[in-house]
Amino acid sequence: METKIWIIGSSSGIGLELVKLCLQSNYKVIASSRNAKNSKELLQLKSTNSNKLELLNIDVSSNEDVFKSVDEAFLIFDDLDICFFNAGVYESMSIDQWNISNFESMINTNYLGAVRVLKPLVNYLEKQKKESRIILNASLSSYFGLPYGGSL
């Protein structure tokens, strides 16, 4: 039985590398980000993994878009084994550069984005007849901070 994973926040960094590792492990993957369907890296992976990789745009800052995207994700494979939430933004700024909109952007994506996804996702997962996992990727900055990371 193939493992089916949905990776939210997969257009770069950890998420993109996780997509590659999952494909190498023969997982069926849904790769999502705000512009997953236009990502050069994801499109290249799709061209060589067309039967294992689906691309799905999601904007975790939009309630409406999240509900629509969760519905679409479950139509793609009928069920999921793992959902890996990895969406995140980071605005590096000194105290002199603090801008409330940067704080709001990070909170809206990094925290509230995960909360938005959990409600409709859990509703679907509870209806499945099999066990599944939700993984929320958190920043290491919670342990030791980041330079100019006052908003975190």
C-alpha cells in the first residue's frame, strides 16, 4: 500500500526537500503552496513523477481558500496517511524596522494558517477508516531565537 502525504508549504526549503524524499520513497504526494502550480521546481518534479505527484495551490491565510483546498486534496487520493504543515514566512527586521504588518503576516501564516487547516482537515481524517497523522513543523527559533526575529 502506498503512503499518501499532503505537504503544505512545499515550494522551497524543507518542504521542497521533503517532497523529493517522499517521491524517492515511492509515496504519493500532494505538494501545496500559494503558487505550487507555477513553481519551476515542483513542475520539474511533476514532469518526472506524473503518477505520484499532484500540485495544489493553497493560501493558508484565507479561510475560504483553505476549505476549498482541503476538499480538493481529499478528492485527489480519496484519503490521506499524513498531512505535513510546513507553511511559514519570516520577516527579519531590527527593532528600528519593526512593522506591524510583518508581525501580522507571520502570525497569520505560521500560526493561524495551521489552525485554519486543522478544522476541515480533522473533519476529513475522522471519517477515514484508517489511522492518519498530522505533523506541524515548528521553527527552531522557539528554542533559541533568530537574528532580528523580534516578531517570532
